[in-house]
Amino acid sequence: MVEPPRAPASDFIGIQMRPWIELEFRPARAAATPTEANVQFDLIVRNTGTAPAKNVRIEVRMFNAGHGQEQEIEAFYGEPIRERSPPALDALPAKGEVQLTSAVAMPNENVRELTVQGRRLFIPTVAFNVVYDWGNGKSGQTSASYIVGREAETPAEKMGAFRLDLGPRLYRSVGQRPMRLARTV
């Protein structure tokens, strides 16, 4: 039996076996309550890399659309993830994925509303910061942010804002649009 030719070991120098985390954010519903604004969602965490990701820690935060938002999100990406929190995932194998269901909330006193044509509106942005370990003491980071809004029955480029002037509401037809604020390290 003849074995197929093998590439010399030198051809593999520079190829690094490592995890690469990608996120898929699916908002399920949003609510404005007497005490907070919140978004319930599914998050698919996918490892498209060639090695397992270990000690995967995930933080999520809601921000207000508007002045200063980009700086606030960039600062969030740079903050250390609380080590005292248990990891969301002990390990995520190469080419593996997991779906997590959760919610993020913002107290009403932190909501910065916009007023347009006499309507009080809120446009939330949800940001994720994921940090994970791999190899010998190496770490990676994936961060992404999304504008969340009301989806029209017929798909459209823009989404509607959430109205605060109508009192407490539950919105079931919600969607997201990725923002350019993202990071993969």
C-alpha cells in the first residue's frame, strides 16, 4: 500500500490551532415596565476555530442610543469581566455551538428617552463582551453590539423605536441590526 505524500512539517509553521468565537443575537421580545426596560433574547455562541475555548465568560449590557453611546460601548469592551462570576461555559469545542437564553435590563432612571413629534421614545443597544481562554495562558475576546427595535410586518431596513409615552408595554415583534462597534482578538 502506498501512502499519500505528506506536507513537510515546515509548511505548518505559522498555523495556530486556536478558538474563534462568533455571536448570533436573536432578540425575542422587549418590554417597558414601570421599573425598567428589558430585552429577552437567545444568543448563539459559536466556536469556528480549530481548538476548544475554555472558561468562556459572557457579559451583556444595555445602552441608550444617542450621544456618547459609542464611547460607553468601547469602555464596556475594555472593562475586565468579573472573575468572580462563574463562566457561562466551561468549554466550547472546536466547531461547536451553544444557544443561551437570557435577558438584559436597564432601570428606568438610566433610560435616556428621545422626544420626536411629541412621542417619548427609547432605542436600546445591546452589547456583548465575551472573553475565553485557550492554549497555555492565552486568551481571546469577541465583542459585538446591536441596535434593537420594533420590526415591521414587512421587512424594512429601519426598525421602529419603543414608545415610552404609551405606558408599560410588551413588544413581541422585535429585531436587531448589528452596529459597527465590534472586536475580535
